[in-house]
Amino acid sequence: MNAELAETGPDLRSPVEFARFYRLHLPTVYGYLHRLCAGDQATAEDLTQETWFALARELGRGNTACADIRWLLTVARSRFLDHARREHRRELKLTLLRGAPDRTEAPDADTVLASLDRLAPLHRLVLMLRYVEELTVPAVAKAISRNVTATNSLLARARAELRAQQPEETA
């Protein structure tokens, strides 16, 4: 083995070396993500797959220096953080759609989506544009050909209709 290869690790462009590297480090990457995901097996599997795809992309670009467990765990952590941020934004959007940001518990996604299906089409549209597509109120107004004041009123009525669709909580 030459000195250059020892510094950069195995040549993972070889299918045999890649398979060996994969078998050796898969349990570590998956175990790390499984712990980060608090035991959520499906999410850990998805993030593990994304991590290995990132390695394959880098190898395809000729970057063999990333053939290292430390690099894989750094990518795995980044994938987890991206996932956590997406989930947090999704929960915030559901809370906004429900119109109850002061509640301590975020609404169940299935409940909110089922409630959206029962809304008047225009109400559903403005809520989706505003809170899911994250358009500003002026952008929503332009999309539905109304002025900003009318759109704010429409959004308030749509949020009220959505709240009315939610099951009553017991205290």
C-alpha cells in the first residue's frame, strides 16, 4: 500500500472496496442515526440511505478523501439536523393552520389535513398558500385577485372555519 492511499483511505471507486467499507461502517452510521432519531427506525433508515448516497455522489465527483467514518458521521448528523428542521417547520405550519399558536400541543397532522378537506375551496386555498407555500398576504391577494384587506379577512374566516372543524379538547 502506498503512502498516498494510506492517507486518503481505501479506493472506494472499486465495487469490492466499497462493499467492504459499507459492510464495515453501516452499523455505526445506522446506530448513530437510530439514537439521534430516538429509536424511529424508518427515519433512521432513510437518513442512513441519504448519508450513503452523499458518499456515492462525492466518490462520483472524484473526492475519495471522504472515505472515512468521521466524514460519514458528520454527514449523518447534518442529514438528521435537516430532517429535524423540516419536522419543526411542518409542526409550526400545522399549528398556524389550526390557528392556535398558544396551545402547548401541536395538532395531529391527519386531523388538520382531514379538516382542510372539509373547508370551503377558497378557504382551503388561501390557508395552503399562506401557511404551506409560505406566501405573504400580498402575494396571496395577488394570486386570488383580491386586495390585501379582503385577503386578510378571508384568511381570518378560513382560520375560524378550520378551528370550528377541530374536535373539542377535554380539559
